[in-house]
Amino acid sequence: MSELDSLYREVILDHYKNPRGHGLIDTPDAEAEGQNPLCGDEVSIAVAFEGDTIADVKFQGRGCAISQAATSMLMDMVKGRTAQEVATMSREELLDEVGIPLTPVRLKCALLGLGVLKLALHKGRGTPLPEEWAGVDELELR
Amino acid sequence: MAVTTEAKLDARRLRADFPIFEQPIHGKPLAYLDSANSSQKPRQVLDTVRDFYETSYANVHRAVYELGLRSDAAFDGAREKARVFVNAETTGEVIFTRNATEGLNLVAYAWGLDNLGPGDLVLVTELEHHSNFVPWQFIAERKGADFAAIPIDSGGELRLEALDELEARGRVRLVACGLVSNSLGTVNPVAELAAWAHERGAIMVVDAAQAAPHRPLNVQALGCDFLAFTGHKMCAPSGIGVLWGRRELLERMSPFELGGEMIRKVTVERTTWNDLPHKFEAGTPPIAQAVGLGAAIDYLTETGLEAIERHEAELTAYAWGRLSEVPGLTLYGPPPDRRAGIVSFNLEGIHPHDVAQIVDSEGVAVRAGHHCNQPLMTRLGINATTRASFYLYTLPEEIDRLVDGLHKARKLFG
């Protein structure tokens, strides 16, 4: 398989064309948005809780296949987990799911959604942010 | 002015001057369609810089020994080449900067802080690169002046008829406009804008970053007051740029950066400033980079800027036709006969980042993103484009390879 075919493997293109959890939540308990100024990717994420558990999570965005597909996969991964669990979720867990080789530039695309979700949980549930984001209102991955 | 020659540029021969093309990328010849971002460097420039370091390098304007004299001669010689390149009256008006951004910031701070205030209006355009937008927005706000952007029409050209309405907002003090748009390739009517600005007592600042590498420049004919460009887009090393400014304005301005070289006399009580252009060149300048810029100017002048402009016009018309054949492709900006060698487009349903990555696998380098043009992207209702840009070494078959890559992207995402 060529480098390109592995980057744009079937599952990535499927998530890009048919994103899971795409849309809005009427009365979200937490929300945030973020962008990658380098390429103009944008993602906003809204979360609804039942108790401590994420009952529903939806995203909207404009961006490359990698950023949108990774966010779509993330939506599937975090439903049913607690805010605390997701706040401490490692990037490797998402990257394993994405499962493609990424250059440093494209890595930022793949991690945009996870960053925005952690920011939403921080704003809505007070979970800790990764140290380097202390004090941000809107995530910008540089 | 040089006599216009109708000689055709031989891109294939010039290409041999650029060592970067000797290596394959992903096993294929490199099709470098990102020269608006930064150009590749010819051997003539690389050799000049290396030779300068190996035989003549010392700090400038302070060493009394032989190498210092050689270094001065090379550095000052480069400034003279830059003077001729833009048709400035004196080398005192030619300030070396790091890049176009620094030149524009110099004017924004050194002119703007002392000359702008409440009731004043600073005008830029919706086409501006952030480097000719954000400094004005920032300084205007700091000084309580109003700030506005001249709008574009749906074809990506300035709507000069909007000036009357904009003018009603305040006393126009400064108009800042790029000669060539870095996203759309639009060639702006800068001379016309400069005349309009001067009728109102305003000054005209021109960002020539996308023009200097590709077409003859003449600050007298443009009638502007400041003009900035950068070396790295015109075959020179990165880290060197030029700001040209009218002597009478430069003389009245406060310095921008402060330190060594830019002073005449320093005491505890007060400091006085050096003559132009040194007043605006604090610290050790990018010496070898300036020498490299001089070599790049020689290279472009020998190649012929008119010939470069014509070569790129042919490529642009060709690219316009070929890209128009691709289903689902939207081209932005004016038609080929009213633009420089830059084309921005989008493929339906495929983000520019993905487009750029897919064509890269074919050895084709294009830019994807907002190109430091976020206000323009907002105006166009998009957040990014794919951009192909051409230079003296670009061949038509490289545009064919881009088009092939776009078909591949459509198939992959189909």
C-alpha cells in the first residue's frame, strides 16, 4: 500500500464523508470551539451529560479529511465515558484509532477535535486542561 | 528605464541554474508551484553567498581592516543594486530589513505612532496579506484612529467606487495596498490609489512582496511613499528585505529599532540619529543575505523582468484553461489577463490540505490554507484554498501534473 493510500485509507474517507455525531445539541451542558490557524480547520463540539457520563456529543466543523474524520471517530469513542476519563484520555488512544502515519503538521489536524473536546469539558465540568493550554478560551493548535 | 526586449524566457535553461530540481521528490521530478510562498535559489546566488563568506566576510561599517572593506563594498553594492531595482533616487532611501513584514511594521510604528490620531482614517484592502493589514489595524487602534478595508468585487478586484463612502468616515491619512494579491494574483491599481491618497494629503504604502520577483518595479511611476518587498520570494536568501521610502518622510520619522549603527552620538543626556538609511538599521544587519539579494537582483535583471512577467502570464492563461477542465473546481479572482502568476482554487468536497497532500505524492508542491489572508477568505466565504504559483523556472507540464494530481484526488475522494 502506498503512503497516500494508507493516509487516506477507507475508514478515514468513510468518517470524512459520513461523519458520526455530526450536528448540534439543543441545550448542551458544555461546548467549545477551536481551530488550526495553519490550515483553517475549525471544529466546535457540544456535550450533554447524564450525571457524570457523556450522554451525547456532537461536532461541527470545516476542515481536512484527517481533522474531520478523527473528530468523527472521537465522537464514537467518548460516549458513555465520564468527563474525568476523557480529560485524561491520551492522544495515543485517538491516534491508534485513526491508525495512519501522520507528519507533525497533519498530527495537529488529527488532534484538533480531542483538544476542543477537552476544552469543552474544562469549561462545562471544570476538568483539568493539559498544562500547555492553561487559560485558553478557544483552542488554537499552532 | 531599460529597453523592453521581446525575448522569450527559456525556463528549461534557467531551471538548470536551480540545484533543488536535481533531486526527485517521492521518486518524481519536483514540480515546485509554491514560489509565491518562497522561491527556490539559483546557483548564482548560492555561489555568491558562499564566496562572500569564504573570501570577504566581516562586520560592516566598523572594521578598518581589509576584510571589513571588502564586506562594506559587497553590502553597499547590494544596496545600490536594490536602488536601481526599484528606481529610487538615492541609496539613503533604501533600507534593508528582514523581510517585507518588517518593512511594513517599520512604517506602521515609525510613521504611524507619530502621525495618527482620533479622527484619522487608515485604509487597507480586503486583499491584503496580514503583514499589510494587522500592523495598520493595531497602530490605528492604539492611536484612536479609524481603520477600514477597501472592499473587493466578486471577481476579486478592488471596488474603488467604495472610496467615496469610506472617505466619509474620517480624515484619510494612509492607504496601504499590495501591488499583487498573494492569494488571487489580482494586480491592484496602485498608481491610481496613490494619486487619490495624495489628493487627500494621505501617504501611500505599497506591499510589493508578490510583485518584486515577477515584474519591473518603479517607485516613481507608482507614485507611492513607501514600498516594501522581501528577498526570499525573488531568488535571494531568507532574512533580507527592502523598504524604500521617500527621503523627506524618512528624515522626519523617528527611528523604529534602536541600538548600534543607527546612532550619531550617544550621551547619558540624549542620543542623536545616524543618516539615512542607517537611522533605520539598528544592529548588525543580515550581511551575506543582502549580498545574496544583490546577486538575485543581478540574476533577475539579466533574465529580464519583462520576460519573467510574460512567461508567467502565459503559464497563468494555460493554468486557467487546464484547471477549468477539472469537474467541481472553483477558481477565485480575476481572469488571467488581469492577474499575476498565482491561481487559487477549491475542489468540491476536498479540503485544500488534502488536495496539497495528494498532489505532493506526485511531486507537485502547492500551498494550502488561508495564505495569511483571513479577511479575504471570510469575504469569499471559505476558510482556505489551494494555491499554485509560478516563476521563471515553471514549465507548462508542471501544471499538467498538478491537473493530473487533482484528478487523482477526485478519484480518491469520489
